[in-house]
Amino acid sequence: MNAVVLAGGYATRLWPITKDRPKMFLPVGDNTVIDHIFDELEADERIETVYVSTNERFGDAFREHVAESRFEKPRVSVEDTSEEDEKFGVVGALAQLVERENVTEDTIVIAGDNLISFDISEYIDFFERKATPVLAAYDVGSYEKASQYGIVDIEDGQVVGFEEKPDEPASTLASIACYGFPSETLDLLDEYLADDNNPDEPGWFIQWLVDREPIHAFTFDEAWFDIGTPDSYLDAVAWHLDGDSYLHPDATIENSEIGENVQVLAGAHLEGVTADHSVIFPDVTVRNCELRRTIIDEGTRVEEIDLSGALLGAHTRIDGDSDDAQGSD
């Protein structure tokens, strides 16, 4: 069995933080988002190869990340795009990867920006028992949120209806971009695309597939985060930290009040700071500031300012006592 980790997006809603880095590299505790997924796939002996599907723009970054990591299974596979408007869509990119890498075995497909609470090995157990396509489903809790996802209708664990991003969702049970596809189902990707069906989200493929063969749903209740916005990223960090804070041993913190769910990375220096629900990247200097739901990218220096709700790009300089501010993004 193989796995495909989808990592081809450009994450424009998280710019400037993700302008020059894949959002899958965003830190969550002492790990990155994608490494949380790699950890579980590496530990499951049924998974032989983990294909990392990404674009030309970030291809080298993923190769370097994998080469420097402790993981042995990931293999970077690059689609021929470098800009947002050149994307093949997720289904199109998946079909190309299957052909490019000659993938002929059962395959787990998971979005690399997912932070999930269930054990992926339990998901694979379920996939093996059902021997059909399997999706993971989570109750997002509101109809407004549900309209942004593929909505699943199930009976006795089998998917009997699926609608991608409906204007008026029938329920709040959403598909979360984690799929198990038997090898014969992968063969249908080309047929789906040849009929000019939507190549963008996997949910459109599931909606087409549900009328052709049985599909089962693996439902879970704990937690799930689709990291695509600053708020969803901060919420994912808060869930992972569970009220604690992660302070890297190489960070220095003086005369500061560090509250809940604060992540301070290597080389950061905080002095006279009040912070909660925030992420401070490496080599940041913050003095006499208030940070609440704030993200500050690497190499930034800020002083004497309330940064509640702020998103600061790398190498920004802000002095609240000065009329001047400058940044690289």
C-alpha cells in the first residue's frame, strides 16, 4: 500500500507567512504540520512509499525538507506548475502522479495541511476491512462552515449521497480530504477527467464515484483542522498545545507574561511582552508589545505596539514610538 500527501497549494490566504514557504511547513509545537502526518505514515508498516505531491515552486523546498528529516518513506513528486493560475486541480494532479509514478497499489490520499486527531493506522484498518473507497468524515458543527466542504450522507457507514460545497447543506457532516482508494478506483481518475469533470477538489470525484461503486465513511469526533487561514492555524496550534505553551530552549524570554497556547521558536527574544494564542517564529525580537492571536514570521523586530490579531511577514521592522515601519513582504 502507498500513500499520497497532497502538498501543492499556494496558501494565498496565509500570505505573507506562506508566500515563500509551503503552509505544510508551519510549526505546530516542535513539529511541522506535514511532519505530524509523516510520523504516522512512517510508523505503519503497511505503507511502503509516501508520495509528496507538490508544485515546481516548492519542489526544492520539499526535497530539502525530506532529505534533512528522519523519515525514510517520503518521495517528492512534482507537478509541472509554479503559479496559482497554472494548477491542474487536486484531482488532475493526483491523476498525473498516479501515471508519473506508476502507482498500481491501494493508496491512502491525505491533504498535507490537515491536522487530525484520529490515528491514521485505525483509518487504514477500516479501509482494509471495507475493501472499497473510504473517506474520513467530521461534523463541522455549523451549516455555514458545511457549505465550504463536501457534505456526506451515510447509512450504516456507507455513503449514499455526496454534494461538494452545497449552497444549502443538508447536514454538517463533511469530508475532510483523507481518502482510501483501491487500486482499481485509481484507474477511474482518467475516465473522470476525460469526461471534462471538475479537476479541482477530490470531493467532485467522490460525488461522481458514489453513483458507480460502494463508498464507506470513517467518522470521528475528536478534532480536525484544515489549516488555510491565520485563524485555523492558530486554532490548530491551540488544540495541539491544549492550554500550555511551547517555548523553545533556544528562545529567551524576559519580564514577560506568557499565557495559554503560545508557541515561541528558536532564537526568538521576548522582553516586556504579554502574549496568548500566538506563534513567534525563529529569530524574532519583540519588546514591550501585547500579542493576542498574533503570528510573527522569522527575523522580524517589533517594539512598543499592540499587535492583537496581527499577521507580520518575515523581516518586518515596526517601532510603535516611530512613524517608520518597513518589511520585506
